[in-house]
Amino acid sequence: MVKATVKKSEGRAVFPTPGHDHDRCASDAIAHAEATCAAHKEKLTPIRRRVLEALLANHAPLGAYELIDRLAQDGEKEGARPAPITIYRALDFLREQGLVHRIESRNSFIACAHKHESDDPVVFLICEKCGAVGESASAAVADTIKSASRAAGFTPKTPVIEISGVCVNCKAA
């Protein structure tokens, strides 16, 4: 059962397969972000969108200063280098909407390609070879964490589990 959960999560691959349609993956995530913001009566401002698009450019986590560098490169025509506070505010907003997660062990952020509740436990599988991060949803893990938390009278704020290892793509290479 655990093996199946690692390879597939809620019917989708945890790690993107080589050659997957990344443009479709990113455009689906942007469409989901727009719908989420509209449902919460929030705005996906241009800077928030640019931060999310930068995170969606690949499936590896980025630090805030890496995001600043990426946005500065993309915006060279406009000559604007975003201030760190601007990036952190955009990241905070995107995290509140459940569109971005923080990878604590890497002090970095990754776009959420899954549609789940913001308080659902998240299991990150972090590849030590290629740096890819897989997000695995598991009802069994979620139930266990919720039960253990309730039994302790504890309310988790950000239930995240990070596991380092080697992804299926690197293992096959």
C-alpha cells in the first residue's frame, strides 16, 4: 500500500514523468489559482501571478532570493527588481490560498499542483539527486495525523512531513 501511495497519489503521479506536458501542468495550476482567488474574493495580482508562474516553471523548490533573481531576469525590459518584502508578501498570500507550500528543510517554496484543503496534511518526497519535490496526498496519513493531534488536544497549523530520498525517475536512470 505504501508503495502505491508513493508512485501515485489520488490517481496522479507524485513526480512528473520525463517529457510530461509541463505547459499544460502550469496552465492548469494558474487556472486553479484564478478560480481559488475568485472563490475567496481575493485578487491574483500581477506580482502574485508572476511569483506563482516562476514557481511553476519547474518542479523544484525556489528560495525567495532565487525568485527575485528569476523575476528580475524576466522583467529586465521593465527594469524592475522586486524587493524581498514584495516577494514574501506574495508568497504569504499564495500560501494562505493553498497555492504554494514552504519546504522547511530547504527554506524554499514550491507551487502546489494538487487541489486540496489548505489544512490537509502534506507529505513531500524530496529527491536528493535531481532536487524534484513530489507532493503526496494520503488519506491514511492525514487521518493518522488528525487523530494523533486530536488525542493530544493539539491543533496543527501547517501539518507537513518532508522525506528525503531518491525519486522514481532518478532510480530508473
